[in-house]
Amino acid sequence: MNNTGVNNSIVDAIREIIIEIPEGKIFDSHFVIDQLKKDSSDMYSEFAIRNNVAPNSGAANGLIALIIGRQTDLVKKAPNTSTGDFFGANSRGNNSECTGWLKL
């Protein structure tokens, strides 16, 4: 684990997903979470449990979103937006607001 309490393997997995997104495309955390759960579901569940939140919860997904935002060499907040400007289905299929990220 690094000094922020986040296992480096989850960060590496998130970075791999982001790297595959074409430069200049806007995406949201739900895309990354869905890919992470599809490709590394055990890691996702272990990450949630290690952080004392339920897998597939808003709290777990919020932690993933925070990790995405820290990857400043790969992403920045989508221009001319604020938190909640994007709207779509979350990982449980419920509609929700989220932040858009621009792939650098």
C-alpha cells in the first residue's frame, strides 16, 4: 500500500484502463469502474473491503473516482464542467450525476 492507504495494484489497473482511452475523449468514472469490475472484479471487491466500504456501493465507487482524479498525467477534469455535469447510469444501473474526465 502507498502512503494514501491505496493499494498500488488498483491504481495500476485504473491507469491501464485510462491509458486505453483515446486522447481527447471525455469519459466518466462509471466507465472505469465498469471496466475494472469486468477485468479485475476480485481486486475491486478487495479494494472496497480494505477501505471498509461495501463493494458496488457509492462509497466504493467514489474512492475509485478520487483515484482517477489523482492521475493528473493522464486526465484532467473535462473543460467547462463542474462536478455533477455528466448524467448517466452508474454501475448499479441507476441514473446519477458524475464528473467528466478528459483523457490527455
